[in-house]
Amino acid sequence: MPNTVPAQLLTAMKSRKFGSVAKLFSSQVDFQAWTPAGHWVATDAATAGKIVEVWFSPGSGSSIVFSNESAGKGGSAMLEYEMTWRTQPDDQVRALRQIWLLTVKGEKITSARVYCPGLHTEFPDVDLEKQRRSKGLAAGAKAPVAGAKAAPAPKAVAAKAS
């Protein structure tokens, strides 16, 4: 990735240098983000940097799974990425995927819209066969017996408009 503002932003987040993240924003910024945790709003660089820090804390050992950047007219830019890192006490992997729609003027971010589906963690191994057997869905499960009595259908109740 070239040394664009979105590339610098991604590098600062990966390196966990949240002070550097804040320095990429204009002193007056229109920052809004939507995550499952809520709507995040900042109007200054320091607050925007702190919000980003909250998203990636606690943890260490960040790595970029993938990233994509594009730029348009009038300073518009887009950054999409997925980043993983580990948290304690059990070294659990967390993954965050976000899309940033940016307006950049004079090497500073003046506007940011961040969309995030939420934080993802590793999912434990699941014994699907055991779950299927417990629900009677296993490959060798018996089909319903022909002629077995079905549960009675619920009775309809007539209602009159008054």
C-alpha cells in the first residue's frame, strides 16, 4: 500500500500506536461510527483516537488479514480491512472487520464514517454429529412411523369487529 492517509491509518492501528491515529485526524473532525455496541461520535482528533483505541483494547500482536484502499475525487477515500489480535488470559484471537469512508484534506482526515459488524472471536470446536444425534437429525435417524398420530391442529377462534 502506498503512503496514503488511509495506509498510514491502517499501519498505526496495526502497530497499536493510537496517538499516531489521533494525529491523522484534523483538529476539528466529523467522526461517526456504527458498531453493535452503539453509535460513536467525535468532533476532535483526540476523542477519535481514543474511540479507535477502545475498539482494539485489550490485546497485542495485531496482524492484517486483508485490506483494500481506494481514492476518489475531492479527497474521498475508502479503507476496508480485517485485523486480528490476541487477548489474555487465554490468548483468544479477536477479529475486527471495518469499512472507513473518509474525506482527506491536506493530509488530515476531516470526516470519517466507520461501519463495523462487530468483534468476532474464535468459535469453539463443535461436534456436529453429537448435536444432530441429540436432536434426532443424525444420518441414521429413523423416519417417522407411518400411521403415527399427529398432534391435533389448533382450533381457530372467530373474532368479530365491533
